[in-house]
Amino acid sequence: MEKAALVLAAGAGTRMKSKKPKVAHEILGKPLVNWVIDAALAAGMDGVVTVVGHGREFVEPLVAHTTVVEQKERKGTADAVMAAAEALADLDGSVVVLSGDCPLITSETIAALVEAREDSDAAAVVLTMQLENPFGYGRIVRDEAGHVLRIVEQKDATAEEAAITECNSGFYCFDAKFLFSALQQVDSNNAQGEFYLTDVIEIGRNAGRLVTALQAQDPQECLGVNSRIQLAEASRLLQARINTAHLAAGVTMTDPTLVWIGPDVTIAQDVELLPMTMLMGTTSIGEDTVVGPNCRLTDTVVGCGCVIDETVAVEAQVDDGATCGPRAYLRPGAHLCEKAKAGTHVEIKKSTVGKGSKVPHLSYVGDATIGEGVNLGAGTITCNYDGKRKHPTVIGDDVFVGSSTMLVAPVTIGEGATIGAGSVITKNVSPHTLGLGRARQTEIPGWKPKE
């Protein structure tokens, strides 16, 4: 392993006012720490080590695909990095130290940080940023020739040092062997009584090793999330970044500020996204499809030329030319085949609606297999649950089901059959027959309620 990322995710984040640690909070459906890990992997890291601590039970499941180590006591950033010493003992190359609460960092910046260290064989390269208001950040102290001398934390800075506007971002690339050797020399003789990772910079300088800095082209990449206000700001910035990329790739948005797209969503050219649309998880949208307004699709596959209007879909599949909504709900396992329709106030769960078939309005379809060219009238319900178990409904091709029909599963409706409106069907219906399941209509002349 020649280069690895070390993600610090052990902090509590008390300003979040939450029972969850801050790195477990989400932006566009992805936890903060996973934004950082994914950026590191995209930058070509050979491995990722994540340091957990506070709220470990929340964080560890999110980062289980990395090597997880624990900082048992929160005694500062140097102590957090030292927790990974054993996990990275065999690393003979670069280790990038990243903050797990900084979701805006890009793979390009991480790769540039590694390249800067390896090209110069520096002991350390720190990513810096220029800020108009540097309060709260560590300052980069340089000598007259511009070389990095040390990093001074806000609480330890003199008035002259506090006036410096070049700040520490909290991102570094170290020579791994140097880093873990230098950490042995870090003490807690400072205003907060903590072991600062920033002290390693001065240790490297005093040892005669090259220590340098790379200035971030966009300081926003380095913004950390320490409060709900900052979480909302980071969400806005990531929303704009993602939407801008899709717009540039040929996606139309009536108002990009009213569209939210997760980082793992794929969208083809000539898709139109109308306001109040949310696309999350691994959702994919095919060409010439219109989504919105008021849609939320999660882990859903939508084909080409579809219209998805006011729809909630979770783990569903919508094939080419199908239409859905308004006010439809596709639950996990729902599959609309080519040119099928799920209309107004329709709920579909774990069911296939065949090619060209229609469920136009006010219906529930669950645990059903529907053939091609089928029409389900308004108010059709597959009664799939008997109080203990779920049962299937099978409807053959070219079936017509009248309005307000109950299909009590398990039941099969044969090909070409017609079901009269208002029926309760409890037995199988043969192909090409008329099925009726109504009570006989009766009139009682002169009837009135008993007094």
C-alpha cells in the first residue's frame, strides 16, 4: 500500500444538538463521513482507515467498508491519528489526513495534495485557505522566504499571528513513517491541554525535513459542519455543485434551487426535472423523461420517455414510456413495464404491471402479477393479506376489471376475462369469461326504520 487516507470521525459535535455524532448526519441522503471517504477513494487511495470514538454505534456501520479503529479518549487530533498507528504500520508512502465533517472536499484536491508531497518528498504538505474572517482557525506561520514554520491555533496565537489570513484547513498529506515517528514527540502544553496534530509541522521543520503548503483553489471545499446551520449551508453548496454538473451534461431544470439530487444518481440527456423533485440513492433516469413536480424517487430505475408526476417511489422500476401519477406511490418491488400506467392515488407494492396495462386511479395492488393490456377500474384492490400471511394475485393478459372490485388472494384471473364492477372475487376466474361476485340487489317497498 503506497498511499492511504485517514479519516477522523471520532468527535461529538456538541453544537449539532443531537444524539447522533455530527459525521452521521446526512446531506442529500449520504452521511457526512461517507462524502469524505468516497472522495478519498475517487482520488485513488489504496485504503481508508476511519477513526471512530463518540457515538461509535452510529458511525461504525456507515464506515464498515473501511478499516475502523477507535480513539478511546478524545485527547486531540494527534491522539486521534495515533490511534491508527497499528493499522498503518506497514504503509511506506503517503497518508492523507482528512476531517470526517468536511463533505465538500473533492477527489481532485486530495489527489493534488498527495502529488504535491510525493513530487517534493516533503515530510508534510498542509492544505491551506485564505479567509477574510479567520477567527477560530489555526494560522499558517511562514518565515521571510515564505516557508511554512508552524501552525498556531486560535487560542494560542499572539495578536500578530491572529492577524494572519492564511488558515489551516485540517487536511494534510504526510510521509507515513515520519508522521508516526513525529507523533511520539507531541505534547499537550497548550491552552486546551490537547495533543495537536498541527505540532507535527514544526517537528518536521526542526528535523530539517521539507514542510510545505498547498493553497485550496476554493476555500468552500474545506468548510466543516459543526452545527445545523452549517449543515444547511453545506447542503446548499453540494446541491448547487451536483445540479450544475447535470445541467452541463444536458439535463433541464425549471429551477435548480428546487431540485435535490443525490451524489450517486445518474441522469441521461434531455431529462426534464420540475420543481420540488428529489432523486436519492442509486436512482437512474433515462432519456426524454419528465420527473415532477413534487416527486421523491429513491433507489428507483426509470426508463426513457416516461412521465413521473407527483410520485413517491422506493426501490421501484419504471420501464420505457410508462407513466406514473399524479399522487402515486410505488413501494419496493413495484415494476411498471413498458407503456404501463399507475394513475392518480394508486399504490403498488411488490407487483408487476405488464406492458401497456393500466391502473388508472384509486387502487391498491400488492403481491400481484398483471399481464399485458390489462385495465383495472377505479377502486380495484388486491386483498393480499389475510391477517397472518400475504397471498398472490395473478391476472392474465387483456383482462378488464370493473370499478370497486375486490380480488381476494390467492386468486387467478384468466386471460381475456371480464370482472363486473362492484364484485368481490374469491375464486379463480376462467379465461374469456364474465366473473361476477355481487350480492343480488333487493328492494323492500314501504320500508322505514323502526322507531
